[in-house]
Amino acid sequence: VAACVSGPVARDEVTISIIGTNDVHGALVANDQVGGLVSVSAYVDALRQARAADGGAVLLIDAGDMWQGTLESNLGEGAAVVEAYNAMGVTAAAIGNHEFDFGPEGRHAIPVEPGEDPRGNLKRRASEAQFPLLTANLIDSSTGAPVDWDNVQPSVIVEAAGIKVGIVGVMTANALTTTIAANVGGLEIAPLADTITTAARQLRDDGAVLVVVAAHAGGKCTDFSDHQDLSSCNMSAEVMRLANALEPGLVDYIIGGHNHNPIAHIANDIPITSNYANTYSFGRVDFQVDLDQQSVVSRQVFAPQQTAPGTRDEYEGFPLVPNPDVESVAKLATALAEALKQEKLGVTLTGPFKLMPDIESAIGNLMTRAMLDSFDADIAVHNVFGGIRAGLPAGELTYGAVFEMFPFDNIVTVHEVSGRDLRGVIARQAGASRLPGLSGMRVFVSCNDAQMTIEMRLDDGRVISDDDRIRVVANDFLALGGDDILTSAIPEGGFELRYDMPLTRDALVDWFRAGPDTIRPEDFRTHSAPKWNLPDGQPANCQY
């Protein structure tokens, strides 16, 4: 008789599945490699069905850089991504450095007119979100406390299947130098580990059984066959250093981001996941939790879950069906962007300009050459690592392809600097891991008895002396100290910015339209005559 009684089944344990996303960068729709938020929504809903069947729950947590990066998103300054996140039921999201990129509400990317709030767009998106934006270590310099904005808070506790889960958000230590400086004045970044330690202890005191960190900070691993094996991981990367700095048992899961590289490993007994950008994959960790003891019994770390179209037909035994509300958001955003994306620029690329980590690459040299050709300057400087987001495909070039290559709303800047100051820039960058791209100039660095010697030679053969005045074309991100490239040459009071200058992307488009009918990538590679000539094995103590 007892076997025939219907009703709730007694549960000793529940499964809490936590999906971690990062660096979505406005990817609403699919392409050949990524599924976009439409595809991700299908995975999330399928997993929710699986957990509903066994009495568990799913949390969807994002580690920042949500809405900057595609024409579909940027036309509405991120509104479509927030709407899609609302439809997907995002639990919480950390603020990343690129959340500041749109600046004030409206058309200006940085404050130009009196009264414009440099964080106006971010605050507007936060007010539209049906989930909290988290940033515990973003400090208001005037108060010394975390920023106090509507729907922006350091941490949150949510309940899932009878389990309290605490979530704290933090951003990378270099967040304020990897966005537009004009939009982050009056802000500071507190140390990540100390901030998380304080917040996590409070969350535990408030009853959190699980503590999750959404950290817009990254690293990289390459082998996912054994989550305990860290030999393929860069252990000096920020998120790994963070994990190792935390008290064991304080944090249950770190969702990383920022560096656009995958991780699905356990460091200092803390699962860490991170993914390539633009929804290439998502992270997942399942926690088995004892309801009576309110404690974690076991956990399972999943390798990065790829989202490319055709990867799977079902997930966790349920068919992959995109969330119709997310589809609707994506379709509307796509329709608004499509005509502009397909606009032809009148030039054919004979081969692809591939995005690669190579300072002498065709794509980096094309970028700097276009800027130099377009303005009255002696040299062009660009942060080709990070400041170029995609390669250009072979064939007829479209506006959409150029937008994907450079989605940022940076204005062009032209400034005159002394040869001495320029030499200081080169000296500072000579030891950097991500050299800036150059056009109009080659540099030759040598080191004798720990003394650095630098020769800078313009394309016409002239050697730049300390007293020369050199006109440099860049953009406002660099002119305001972005990526710490031009910092040493910035005068007291800063470079003067002209807001009548065009957007860098528009200058690129005009350069393509005015150029030849065909462009060959091989004509832009400079390995035979490199722009950067550095000594092999430059000693760490080589000083300028």
C-alpha cells in the first residue's frame, strides 16, 4: 500500500548546477564557431529541465564584459544583451572593464557636455537588469567604499533548492587601465583576494552553504583531461594567483574571465572555469549538497561546454530548444543591424587577415597603416593585442566585418611628442609581453652591460633624436593612458582631446573605401623587416 502513495519524495541531497559565462561581448546570434546567447539559452533550459526532474536547481552567473562587441548589441549600447539575460534568468553578473566603454547615456562615448555622467550607460543597463550586478572591489574614491549605484552591489545571497548560495563579484586589478580612462575617474580597484575574503566570510556568517566568486580576472589552461592536473595552466595568471591566495574552504567556485581563455580546473581545492569570448563555450560545476547537514558532499567540474551550431541535439537528456524570448530579442537586434553589416566598402581582400598573437601580423600592420595614411602624422601606434577583436575574412569587405574587427567607439587622436618622450615609451614597452603595433617607424633595441640603447628610425630613413617633435596618431583610449602604452609621454594635465575627430572605426572604413580595389595580406606582413627589433633573451635588468 505504501508503494502506491503519491506525494513528494524525501530528499537527502540535491544537485546545484552552476553555469558560468564570461566575456559574451554582445554575442546574441550564432556563427560557424559560437552559438550566441540564443544557443546558450537552449543549454540552460535543458539543464533546468534536468534539475527540475531531480529536485535540484540551476544558477546562471556571468563574470563580466557582457554587452560591448557586436553591432547587434552596440547599436543599443548593450540593451539587447540585458534583455536577453533577463529572459534567460541570469542569477547575477560581475561588472567587467568593458562595461564602462559606452560612457554617458546617449551618443557620446566619454563625457563631453556639462553634467554628463561617465557611468551613465552602465547605470542605465544596471537599472534594466532583473538580476544584480556585482562588484565588491570597485571603490568610490570619495567614500573609500564600494560604489553605490542602483542594482549594483558587492555580493548577494540567493536560495536554490533549499540551499543558500552567496555570490560575490570582483574585477581585474588592471580594469581601470583597460577601458576608457575618462569613464572611470574617481574609481579605484581594491585587492581581489582581500576583498573576496571579507565578503565570503560575511556570506558564510549569513548562512551561505556555497560561495561563488564571479571574477572578471583570467588565466589559461590547455588540457582538460584531468581537472586536478594544473601542468597545462599558467599558474602566474591572475585568477590562479587569486585562488591560491584564498583560505582553503572559504570559496567553492570561481568563474573567471577577461583573458578570453578556457579553464576547467581545481586550484587550491577551488574549481575554476573560464571560457573563450563570445559564447564559444560555457563553464559548469555541479555541487551535490546534503540538505540536512547543509554541506557540500561532492562536486563535478565539466570541461568547457561548446555551443557551436550542430555540436549537440540534446543536453542532459532534453532537446536543445532556444528560449523563444531570447530568440525574439536576437532577431530584433539582428534586423536593426543587418543592413549596416552588409554594406560593401568597395574592396576585395585576396586572403584572410587573421587575428593572431604576432606583432608583425598583417592585421596589426593594416590597422596602424590605415591610421597613418589617414592623418597628418609621422607614426601610428595601436594596441594591436586587445585593440583588434577579429580578423577580416577574404572576399568583398563589408562594414560588419570592420565593425567586428574594431567594435570600440574610440575617437582618433593626434599628438606631438618629443623624441625623448617617444624613446621613453619604447623603453617601457620593450619588456612588455604585448607590444603595441607601429607604423611609420622601426625601433632597434640593444642591451650592453644592462644598459638599454634605443634607435628609432622613420620610414624615410631619418633617425629620431631626442629634440625632434614627432606627431603620433593613436586613439583616446591610448591617449588617456589605456594599456599603459603612452603613459610616460602624457604631459601633466593630459593630452588635449579634440571631439571633432572621427571615430577610429569610421576612419578605417573611409580608408578602405578610398583605397585600391584589392588588398593582399602578404603585403602587410613585416617579418622580413620587423618594426620591433629586440635582442634575444633580453636580460631582466636591462635598464633605459
